[in-house]
Amino acid sequence: MKIDLLYEIQNPHASEYDAYWQAVQQIELADRMGFDTVWCVEHHFLDGFSHSSAPEVFLAAVSQRTERIRIGHGVVLLPHPFNHPIRVAERIGALDILSNGRVEFGTGRSSPFEQEPFGIDPEESRAMWEEALRVIPRMWTEERFEYSGRYFEIPERSVVPRPIQRPHPPIWMAATSPESWELAGRHGIGILGLTIFVSVDQIAERIAAYRETVRHAVPVGRVVNDQCGAFTVVHCAPTEEEAVANGGTQATVNYVLYAIKVFAGGKKPEERLETDPVRTGSETRATQRSYQDLTKAYPLLEKMVKGELTHEELDAQDMVIVGDPDKCVRKLERYRDAGCDRVLCLMQHGEIPHEAVMASIELFGKHVIPHFDA
């Protein structure tokens, strides 16, 4: 099982400048310590929680300061007008060249809260994502490309530059619902699933469904990527007491509460949408449905919203990983046994100091990663 890092560029109290350059330093260390891939998400309007609205710029800088670690541009938001598929194909091609063929291409569509200011109808976001997903690999592999579809009319052109990986970089999608796992399998792309709201046992069930579906894939690209990744919040320290003192446990709870706020349309948990009058506009109705669907898919979500869920409960179900290296290994073994090919570790989060994040990365490199490499 591979161990990766994930970045959302959080800065609850630090400056944006510090958050960005500290992340670069952390990734430089991760490159030396044996992490397989560094992923950076695309988010918008999430003040404090994620200042990663231009991950293509950040990852280009990272590619010049690292040698071995792969560059996960994940996820890129595909619904237009977040990003036109031509621009996505061009940027991934340039990044693959600059990184000497290290790019992993992750895709997603975000929540109504982020879609609304871009003028995206949430009801159409999945169809937009799917159409862009189908045309981007063609731009990379066809000398002359043209397309006529529901959302895009593209006359014959050569889309350059192209990636140097052949036939193209591995393709992934982010999953926040059980249905997404099977959708990724049908398209023959890798899956990046959340563990924050689900137990490892539930992840195992979704991986099994994905494995069965991907066997019959009709791939959107030239090759099937049949890998399963799981994302979770991680902090490692020499002792569990130090992990708590560094803010590791409080940071996990804060992360979950803010994530719920995002899913609830930017509201605080105590102002969740199901208690609000229905306002006009498809975005608001879609946000309500999205939030209600999530509460059905993730039984603990309602408890989290009410502020009744503790770190201890998250820890007991291995939804988060906070502790000393031995504890981190034990928890990650459960992910491996569930069928995960890789785990994406969010270490820069909450108010955990930069020095503690650096120490966490180093401990993983010395004690955790070698265990799974072996």
C-alpha cells in the first residue's frame, strides 16, 4: 500500500504566504522520506479551510523542488465554467512535462456552495463532469481533435502541449457518495474516497463494489486505472500524548465540522439546511438534497452536525489517524486489509504547528512507510 500526502492549504490563523511556503517545505521533506504522491485539491471560497484555488500553480512550483514524489493534481473541478476541458488538458500536459512525467490526474465536481458563484447548475454538474472526462483523454491522444456535444462545441484543433506519460497520466475521481465508487468503476478510473464520515468496514464494502464494477469497465481513457485510494486526517508524534498536545485530536474534530459546513451550503452546523425555509433557486434546493443524501449515506453525519461526536468516536472507527508511529501503522493496516491501494494523509490541517507537521512527515518516513514498503 502506498502512502501519500494531501493538501488543501489550510490557514486558520497563519498568513496565506506562510501556509503556502510551509506546505512547499513539507513536500520537499516528503519527497526525501519516501511518500509516493502529493495531492492538491481545487477549492473556492473556503476561507481558512482551503486556500487552494489555483493548485496548478502550486503544483508547478512543487514539481521544480522535488525529484521523485508524484504530483497529484486532484481534484480538478471539471464542470464548466470552473474549468474548460481544453484548459484542463493543456495545463495537465504542461505540468506533466515540467514534472518529468509524474502527474496523476484527479477529477471532481465540488458542492453547490462552490458551484453557485460560477453559475453552475448543480443539477447538471455530474453530466458536465462526465462530458469533460470523456473528451480530455482524447485531446491528449489524438493528433487533431474535434467534438460536438451537450456542453461543448470544439472545432478541429491540435491541443498542445500533451503529457509525456503514455498513453496519458492515470485518471481518478473523488467520491463522496457510495454511488460514485461504482461510477468510477464503470469509467475505468481510480477512486479517491473519504473516510471521515465512514468506517473502514464501510470503505471495504465500497471497494468490493468498485472491484466488481471495474472488471466490466468501458474506460474513458486508453487504459484502465483500477486503484482505490482513501483520504483521512493524520497526525503522528513520538507519543500519543504529544500528538494530542500538538492539537492533533482537536484538529480532526474541527476539520469534520468545517467539512459539514461546506456540504450544508456554507452554513454553520447548527444552521443546517433542513431547518431552513426553502429559498428559490435550483442551487439551494440542490444543496438541500445533497446534504440530505449525505446524511443517509453517512449515518454519523447527523451526530457530527449536532456537535455530539467526539474524537474518541472517530478514532474508535479508524476514521482518523492520530498517535505514535505504532498506532499509525496499526490503523493503516486496517486500510490495507480493506483493499486500499493507497492512503492520502492530510497532515497540514487545523492549528497543528508547521514544526509538528514536519516531524509527523519524518516519523512516517522513518517508521510507517518502510512497514508498508516491506
